[in-house]
Amino acid sequence: MTDIVLVHGAWSDSSVWEGVGEALKREGHRVLAVSLPLTSLADDVVATRRSVEACDGGVVLVGHSYGGAVISEAARGEGRVRALVFVAAYAPDEGESIAELSGRGATTPGRDAIRFGSDGWTSLDPARFRDALAADVPPERVRELARTQKATHSACLGAPAGRGAWHDLPSSYVLSAEDRILDPGLQRWFAQRAGATVVELAASHLSPVSRPEPVAAAISAAARGSGLG
């Protein structure tokens, strides 16, 4: 039995992992989905490390989207973490931020759905939510996700990362080939740079919602590969 800690991304909450978590539990894994405050990268790392510290043994740490930056920070120096799984996720290295890395990829149709408030908080235009994040998610579920999205402070997106934990830990990357907000080419570059095992899905950015079974299978494979599963 493996402890698997799931970390969501920006403009979302831990509910995006429901299908993945259920699939992992059926395989006998212990699953903990972190609820990030989304107030800053540092705050989100603290919340994630707290969840890792609550686990009994070795941990597979999984991050979706912005959550990839969080797990790469949270795993550094944390001996319980044995493997990383990036799901349509950023995998920054020292000095890189989400905002800066986004500019390296091809311009995606969903990027202009992001709304920036004068108070520093960001959100996604609900009318663009499906096109930007979830083209393969049923419309009723998309409306729920858009309605309940969690505002994300720009401090999360602009903070420079430290040395990526993927340098030191076995990593897997679940790539969303039909992503309309995080360039699939940039995802491929993250995976190659990290030397990650790649699973490519014909999926939108929200693959944990639209394709929970193959995402869970990739996480289980990572656990087995690290000697935990």
C-alpha cells in the first residue's frame, strides 16, 4: 500500500482528483488530496509538506498544472517522497516562475481566458472555462467547476522556484495532447528535461477529471517503479 498525495492546480480545488482518487483507492493505495490556499507558492508548499508529513511511509507526490511547481518545491529535502508525477503540469527549475515559463511555449487559445484583478487575485472567465481547460468534460461538470473555481493570487504565478526536485527523484509526466492552456510542446519539454517517463493522453488540460482511469494508472505505475506499489 502506497501513500499518494495529490496536489491540484490554479483556479481549482481538491475535487478535481475525485475520480483519480477513487481509482487509486480501488487498487489499495492510501490517497490524500491537498487543499491549497492558492495565496502564494510558499503557502502552498507549506500545505503540501504538512500533508506529506501526515503519511506513514514513502510517498508518491502528484501535481496537476500549477501543482507541478508546488510538488517540485515541497519534495526538495523531504525524505518521505520517493517519486513525482506531473499531470499536464509545470516542472520549473531554479529561478523559473509559472508566468515566465508560460511565455516560452506556443500561444494557446485558453491563455486569454485568465482575468487579472487589481487586487492581485486571478480567475478564469467562466464563459471560457470549457474551451480553456475542459473541452472533453461534460458540460454540467464544467459549469460546476467554473462556478466553484478558487481564485488564485498572482504571487503563485510570479514566484521564482528553487532547484527542481525532479533532478533527484524519479519522475513521470502525464501529457495532455489536446491542452488549450498549457502548450503540449512545453509539457513535452518539461518531461524531457526531467528525464521523466511519459504517458500521453488525448485529453484537455483537466485530464484528472476527463480521464481519471489512465491518470490513476500512470500514478500506480510510478509507485511500482519507485518500489512502493
